[in-house]
Amino acid sequence: MNELLKNIITLLPVFFPVAAGILVAATKRRGVHKHSFSKQAMIVIFGVQFVLTVLSFVFGTDRLVMFSFTDLITAVLKKDLISDIFILMISGIFFLAGIYATDYMRHDDRKNEKEQNVKTLSGRTFFGFYLMVWGVLIGLSEAGNLLTFYMFYELMTVTSAVLVIHDMTKEAVFAAKKYIYYSIAGASCALFGFAFMAKASGGALEFVSGGSISGLAGKDLNQVLVSVFLMIIGFGAKAGMFPLHGWLPTAHPVAPAPASAVLSGIICKAGVLGILRVIFYLVGTEVLKGTWVQYAFMSLSLLTVFMGSMLAYKEKVLKKRLAYSTVSQVSYILFGFSCMNPIAFFGALFHIVFHAVLKTLLFLNAGSVIFATDRHECPELCGIGKAMPITFATFATASLGLIGIPPVCGFVSKWYLCLGALDLKESVIGYIGVAVLLVSALLTAGYLLSIVIVAFFPGQDFEGFDENLERSKKVRTGMVAVMVILAVLCVLLGVFANTVYDLAYDTVYALF
């Protein structure tokens, strides 16, 4: 295929949704519902973007320089195993959550036009920025060096903040500010690390399997270690790692359910991707193994796993409980990276994808409950499973996966994470890690299965549904279809996980 055509195919999934998003957000429809959006048009745009992503995956160029001024100021897109996994995961989740949102957000638009005192942003604005975030995340996934990654990382923060602030309530404005402040704090730490590492390496900051500056680290090891730690803390803010985790339980409950789904399932993974690229594609594990950076990273990730699970167990608000769960579950991935061995890396890589599917489904389940009944707290869900059987059957499926019960996909990733931790034979922290993961799994069962049990088996004291629940709106067919597809995907990913293991085996082991 012509090289120019390959370059265009590579760029289209990045720039098409950004251009489409600006157009959707800036234009208005005629008539009564001028601030609303066309469901059919949005589905077509989502479909086109998904097809463009697949075309880029199959036919895109391996390396593309977007612009270059000096060795340090060069923007590069590059394909590898990690970028392929991320762009397919991002587009699959954004496509399904977007289809769900066309019903969920349409209801919000109609409600806001009837209630003139409600000053939320329009559905068109939501979908415009939703598309922009989609394109920026594709660019982030394909970033070939640290500068390109940082550029898309900052763009992602700015565009995704609009999804948080959508309802324009005091809580939403506060949450968006908190999200931005935490993101700025994290990005500043990452920028300091970027500057120190650029000085140590002389500008060679391209992502290469095994580390592009591993040979230079010995010249100024302490400076490299400090740089890596700053970037772990900085990118860890987006991943919800302690101490910069506080934005997650504030932002998720106030954002619309489809936004919460992609925030938890995908956008948090931007921080994960940043840490992955720095450790395995910039510095290399041989430089970091056995250093204070590795042990500090392991300790912070395990602390976050336990803390997030405990806070989720105690939380009563459904979406906030799921947000604390994300704090915990994403740090499973970070712990896998901190082990710096192939088995744990496989567990982390699996959990990136599995958590995206599982948590997206759980937040869409929560959105369906809010859409139909306007119930937000877990104690209010007693007996609701009989009124919303599909919603809570799929919720139960995702819950089993997040706990780690086969054949749902979460079991596979947690199994490899535990094996990877035990592979750290010389370190007690590996055994501590396994213990923390098991305790977290028990807490996960407590805060998720308790919802499923009371939803389907309310007990003898249950007096039946109240009038509000009996009159509740029916969840739209498109919303139900998306939840069922994700539930089926949860099982299929668990059953066929070893296929991915076989395909990725050579590439992963090349990192170590």
C-alpha cells in the first residue's frame, strides 16, 4: 500500500473524531429541540470512527513523524503491541458506551428543555467532547515518544473535564475543578520527571521495547531514579493511585453514567499507560529492579488496592462505591507493573482490558438504575432485581468478574498477578502482595454481591415495590443491548484469554 495512504489511515482515527466533535458541539439543530442531537447521526459517527480505528490497526503505518524541530521536540506516532491493545479497547468501549449514551443523554436533553431552570450543558456539547476525548485517547495510545504522550495527555485532561461538569450543579463544578487540580498536580510531577530524564539522556526519549535510555542510566542513576518516581506519582494521579486518588470518588458520582463509564474504564488507563511506557519502554526494568523506586511503587500500589476496597465496602452511594472500586482495581494493574517480571506483566495487561469491560458495564448498570428509578444509594436497591432483571443479571456477571470468579474474565488476570507476585522469591513484599489481593477480592465480594443479593432476594421483611418503582421508566432497548453485549464479552474474554497470551508471548518477554 502507498506510504502516504498508510499515513492518512493512521491519522484519521485521531483527527476525525476531534473534527466531528467540534462540529457536533458548535452547531445547533433547528426547531424546538435545537440544543438536542440526532441519535441516528451520532450512531453513524461512532460507527465511522470504529471502522477507522480497525483500518488503522490493520493498514496503518508502523511509525509516523507528525512534526519535528529538534531531537527533543518531535511528535511521533508508532504502532506496537501496547498501542494496538489500547486503540482497540478504547474504540470498543467508546463505541458501546456511546450507543448507550444516545438513549441516556436524549432523555436528559428532553428533561432539561421542559425544566427551564435546569442549566446543564446540552447533549450536543456532551457528545462533541466525548468524540474529542476519543480521538485524543487514540493519539495518546499511539504516542511514540514521551513528548507526544505528554501533549495528548494534557489534551485529554482538558477535554474530559467537560464530561464531568456536564450537569453544572455545584457538586459537578466542584468535581470538575478537583479533577483538573489533581490532574495538573500529577502532570507537573510528570513534567519535572520528563525534564530531568531529558537532561540525563540528551533528548533520546522515544519508546523502545526494553528501554531506550537503559544504557545511559548508569551515568546518572540517581537522577534517572528520581525522574522515574516523579513520573510514577504524576501519571499515577490519573490512575487513581495514592496519594493523588481523591478526584475519582468526587468526579464519578456527578458525571452522567456514560461519562463515568469511560472515565473509570478507559481514561484512568491513560495514567497506567504513562507508567507502562516509562518503566518498560523508556528506562527498562534492569535499571529499576531492586531499587527504592520499585519498592516504593509496590508499596503505594498495594496501599491503594487495600484502601480503595475498604472505602468501597463502607460506601452507600452506588456510583461512589464503584469509583472507590476503580481506585482499588486499577492499582492491581500498577502492582503487576511494579513486580517487573513477565508473569505479573501479563496479569496487568489482561486486567487493563478486563477491568475496562467490567467497570464500564457496572457503571452503565448504575446509570440504568438512575435512569429508570432515580435511586442512587445501595440500600434503596432492595428487591429491584425483579423489576430490572436484565440490568441486575449483567451487574451480577460483572461483579463475579471483578471479584475474580471463573469463567468471567477477571479470574485470569488476578491469577497471573498472584503468580507474578509469588515469583518475587527473594522479596517478602511479594507474599504481602498476594495477601492484599486476596483480602481485596473478599472486600470486593462484600461490596458488590451484597447489592446483587438484596436486589434479587430482598428477604421476608420486604413489603413489595413502592409506587415510584412500579411507575419507573423502562430502560431503553439500546441501553439493554449494550449491557448484554458487555456481559457476554466478560465471559468470552475469560474463556479465550490464553489465545491473547499466546499471541503476545514473544513481545512481552522481549521487555525483560
